[in-house]
Amino acid sequence: MSRTRMLDKKLLKEIVKGVERTSTVELACAIANISEAAFYKWQARGRELIEAIENEENIEQADEIYVEFVESVERARYISCLPAVDTIQKAIKMGDVKAAEKFLSRRMPGQFGDYERKEVTIKSDSNADDGTGIALIPSMGSDNDLDQLLQQQQSDALLLAKTKTSELS
């Protein structure tokens, strides 16, 4: 890449155009003919300034370009996703059940999530281990009591741990 250029409105437009058209910062930087280091330096500066503004601090007018850089790049990333979203929407309208299912499970996980697999965090009451574990519950039918099932799994795990500990002693 060439020497680091100064960030100005024209260069900002080139960078935003690159971000909108590509999937990586590397490609966007190549399109704008800047180094990735410059991109990330400007992004870090912009984020610092945004934080300063949020803390009600004044910033120099010359530094406003860095705030605009961060905001414009973020907006461009969203815009770059629009063709994929349109494709998913078209697939759903054409009757693609898998696309519809995945869309709903991500958009509304509480209502359309994967009911075949649930993750539950179990906290240990033991003083020796304050970590957590994950219990995978294959399916939850209407006749299963979640609390009872979790207590049984916890009891089984404790018994297994005691058995293995005594075998190793």
C-alpha cells in the first residue's frame, strides 16, 4: 500500500463504498488504496471521540471526520448485508422452509427456537467447585418436569464424581 493518506471526505466516501461492496476490511482498504493499519487507527480514534462526546466533552471540528468515519463504516456494513437479506426474503417467499425456519429461529428465538436442544446452566452448591456446567436436555415433552429432571441430572453427576474420586484414591 502507499503512504498513509490523510482522512478527508473524498477518501471517506471511497472507504464506505468499499465496505458496502465487500465482506472484509482488507478488501475495502484495497479498494480505497489505504493500509489496514490506517483504517483501524482512524476507527480507534473515532471511537475515542464518540466516547468523549458521550461523556459530554467537546471535540475539535477537525476531529469530527473520525466520528463520521466510524458511523459511516458501521452503516456501510449494514448496507452490505441487504442483498443477502433480500435473497433470504425471496427464498422464504418462494416457499423455502429451511430459510424461513432459520430466519424465525434467529429473529424470534423464544417463539421459534430449537426445542430439540435446550441449554441450562447449573450452579454447584459445593464450596470446592464454584464453576458452572451445561446440561443438554434432548427434548422436553409436556410430561417432563424441568426442575425434577435437572435435580436428577445433578444428583447423577455428583454420584459419578464421588465414585470416580474414590476409585482414584
